[in-house]
Amino acid sequence: MKNSKKNSRFKGQNVQHSFTGKQVTAYAGLSPLMRRINQVFRLGQTFNELFPTVMHNATKFTTAEAMMAVVLACFAGVKGLKNIGVFTHDALVLRLLGLQKGLNKDVIATRFKALGQAGAVKLHEYGLSFTKSWLKKYSPSSMTLDCDSTVKTVYGKQEGAAKGYNSEKKGARSYHPLLAFSSELKLVVNSWFRTGSAYTSNGICEFVKQVKASLPATIEHVFFRADSGFFNGALFDLLEELKWSYLVKVKLKGLKKLLESQTWTELQENTAVAFCEFEYQAKSWKKARKLRAIRSLKGYKKVDYFGQPAYIPLYDYACYCSDLPGTAIELHKKYKQRATSETWIEQVKSQLLAGSTLTDDFHANDILWQLSVQAYNLSVMLRQKAKAIWRQEHETFRNWFIHVPALVVRGGHKVTMKIYEHYLYKERWKNFGDVLLA
């Protein structure tokens, strides 16, 4: 008898491709974000007021459009002026920026260079007032201010880049920006773009005065926290004058030898940990201040002692200068909480791409840095109402919300995006979009 059964076989089909798609976008999530930015922050209009563009027959776009292109590019993870130029040819981005055609990288660079130092200062002042208005909205009575510097290595001959302390690549030229975060809201409260040869605490007193001026009057108590690069007597004088609490890690030449000579008290529950406190006054200080230190046993070193083996304890030390009450143990725990600010700095640099788009002009690079910081703050602010999404890193948010392909359709005097109906995060996307635009 003939076997009528047939084995099934895979019937996959080859698909041809071409780079001819025009009305498509890779960044569908930028649409609701831009709508919210226009409604609440009026960022594009403000840029236009701050940096008005005189339109001539040959003028194809405004400075405000170039600035908004950089902000949206940071949202989308696009860096480099050439890539930003390509990014503005996206069908959705063109419409969000109100452009007839995409921008040119050389024209963007020329426009920012023309703004010069005055433009960089004006943009920085706007950033301070922008953050102040947002802080007023939440009216916090207290704030933890985490201050830190970061190194951004460069590989060309950019103006202002210089050799200095570089933990990323020793001996390489870099910039050395300074940032201050509001720990509770994750916002950058102030940021300076600096040459790579600047020491960590260079200008810190003026920087703090700027922060003070930008904080709303509702904030009655500020707690300033920073690493050892900010161990500075003049800074402590200023913080005490402002009546701000502070906690700064100690950096001294011969600190280990100084700590070894102190009288230590071991913890009853853990004798491997001990603490001490003592008065210290550097030559340049106006007065002595209390330093508190913690010592942790990390192991033993075997040595020869008159022909007999002996074991010498090895310790890790941490020392702090603070006007807060409590032991060194308590200060140490409070200091370790600042690790989150280092995470936010990496988000500003690596995920919002601050310092990644550069020209050969220092002030143009300052403007690009400030726009990236502005993009970071906007990302935090836009997600504020959805706490689960607010806690996400920007890259996570970008991957599921912004990087969504769609077809851009124009008809009936309106523009519509058609997103894939079976998109994996469809419901989450819609729900956050509703929260965003509520």
C-alpha cells in the first residue's frame, strides 16, 4: 500500500532590501517627549528668545533648531556632529524640529562657534534658572548636594583639552567638568565645563555660590557631600558661612602616618573595625576642625622578627571632615551613599553623551556639554510622574520607549505615526505616553 503521508518542510522566504525608505522613523518615542517639552518647558521657544536668528535668503535654520537637534540626539543616543546631521533627516525628527531638510554638521559647528563665550555663559545661566524653576515646583525643604568632577578623554587637538589627572587613560588630553547633583531628585543643579588641567576643586567656592543663588528660598537646609578632591579649608569656611552641613573625605600628605599615631577604639561587636577622632588645622585654615576616621582590618603581613615569623596587621583607612554629629562609623555609612552620584555622572557622560560631541572650539564644546546636561535633566523631569520609569537609567528607558520604529503618515492636514501593532512593550509604551501627556 502506498504511503500517503508527507513530511512538512520549512518554507522560509528570502527578502530583498534597499535603502529607499523615506517616511519612516527609528525614534517614535521622541514624539510624545517633544510634545511634553513644548507644552511644559517651551525649550525651543526659549532657545529662540535667548539666541535669536536673523533670517536671510540663505538662512536655512535657526540656532534654536540646531540646539533642539542636539538635545533630541542626546535623548536618542546619537553623538558626533556628522551623525547628528544624519539624525535630523529622520522623517519624524524633521517634523518635530519644523525643518524642511536635515541639518549639516559644518553649519551646526559654525553656528555654535559664533555664539562664543557669551553664548556659553548665557546658556549656562539659563540652565541654572531652568533647574531653579523645577525645584520651586517641588518645594523641598532640604537637599543633599553631591559634588564631583569627571574626566572626559579626547583624542584630537580640541581647544582647552589638556593633560591632567586622567583615571581613564593616563597621559591623555581631556576635559575635566565639575557637577553638582540634587541627590533626592537626581538633577544636575550646576555644571562647569573645564580644561583637563584644572584640579578637582578649582573654583569650587564660586561654583557653590552659583548653586546657592540658584536654589529656591524654600530649601532651608543643604547637606554638601564630596570626595577627597574637595578637601579645602576655604570651601569649609564658605559652607559654614552658608550654614550648610558638609561631609568631605580627607586628603592629606602623610595621612596614613597621621592616622597610625592616633588612639583607636575598637567596636565591641567587631574588633576588626575601629574608629578615632582628633583636631586638625592646616596652615592655610582659619581654624581647627575635627577629623573622624575609621580603620578596617584587611589582613596580615608575614615578616621576620629576630629569626621568628611574626604577623603585622594591615588596615584600610577612611577619614572625614564634617560638622555632622556622630562617629566615624556613621559618617562612613553616610558617605558611601554618594556612590549613586557617580552612577548619575556616568549617565550624563555615557548615556546622554555629554562631552562626546566635540568641535575644535572650547566654547562651542561648552555649549554642547550644557545641552547634553540639559537633556539629562529633561529625561529625569519627564519621567518624574512615573516612579518605576523614573528609577530606570536613561539607556533602559531609551531602548524600549524612544527606539521604536514607525511609519510616518501625512494626511488630512495632520501627521500620524503607525507603530507595529505587536510591539513587545506596546502597553507600557501607551501607558507611559498617557501619563506623560496627562
